[in-house]
Amino acid sequence: MKKSDIPKVFELLKKDYEENHAPVVTLIAHTTKDPFRVLVCAILSTRTKDETTARVCERLFVKVKSIEDLYNIKEEELKELIYGVGFYNTKAKNLKELSKILVEKYSVKIPNTLEELLELPGVGLKVANLVLAEGFDIPAICVDIHVHRITNRWCFVKTKTPEQTEEALRKKLPKAYWNEINRYLVSFGQRICKPTKPLCEICPIERFCGKCIDKKNRSKPQKD
């Protein structure tokens, strides 16, 4: 895939995205415009399926609506509320520590810089960039397994880790597409550009793909 292909590719990805379900963190961001909810949901979503994250977030936000609520809730009750997500015990502990920092250091506000977000418990590069992009609409490239896999499959980047992919995309991808790439490719990667046997025969951007993919992992066209 060439850099000149990007505008058309993203036009097609946007159409595909709008016709299908958005990732749960994006849905929460667009529904609430609340950086706090985006941060909490992003933390809960790591190593957890979207359906589970959505169910847990819905249950949690009935009780915990603000940073103050998170600060005041008992850790054991928080564990019960987020039960079901991966590593819920660790996430409950991190959320409690995070709430204390937000109250005592940031005057009950979510910081909006990458450096400050990365200092919060349970927040890695993926979560921090997701909060910047979805919570604050600040240009940021959130690279998860889908973005890493697909952009390498395109031959748009040639990297071995998500961190390397983010660095490469920052240099090559126009900033206008930074916030969009994660929300488009998560849904796309779950349905079409799968880890094994991607559905290349129904892919709307197949003609732009660099096909950096082992042919044995590609799906075969379906017979009528």
C-alpha cells in the first residue's frame, strides 16, 4: 500500500465502519464525551472481549459516575462490579490507585497529555493514546493488535511490535487519520482482516493491500 492510497483506503474503511458495529470504547466516547468513562472503559477493555467490556461498563457506570465515585467506592465492591473482565482484581486495585492520584494531584480531572496519562496505574501506551484520541479528540495513534497486524499486512509498515508500529505510523501516516485508524481497524480486523484466514475475497480495500501475508492463511473464495 502506497501513501497516496491512504485517502481512498480510509474513505472505504469509514464506510465499512459506519455500516457495522463500532468498538465499545468508541461507542462510549461518542455517547458520553466523557474522558473519565473513556479512561475507565479502556482500562477494563484490555485482554477482554468487547461484549464483556460493554456489559461490565454498563453495570459499573450505574454506580460509578465520576472520579469522586471511584475514589469513594470500596475496592471489594469495585471488584464485584467489574467481575468478568480479564484480571479484574488487578484492574480494581489500579483503578483505586488511579482515582487517588486524580483527586490529589489533578484536582479531580483527567490529564490530557501522553506523559501524564502514562504515569497512571494500569495505563499503557495503547490506553493513553485511546484516551487522547477518543476522550479529548487530540491526535494520537492507538496501536492494538489489529492496527499492528493489518498495517503490516498492507506492507505499509514493516515492524515487529505495536510500539514500533506506532513510531512508524507517526512518521508515515498523515495526522488527519491518526484518531481514525484504531476505531476503523478494530472492527475491520475482527470481521474481515482476521489473524488467520482473512476474508480477502470480500475485503473492500483488497486492491490496495500490499499482500504481505502468507498465502496459506488467506481464505478461499466461497462457492455459490
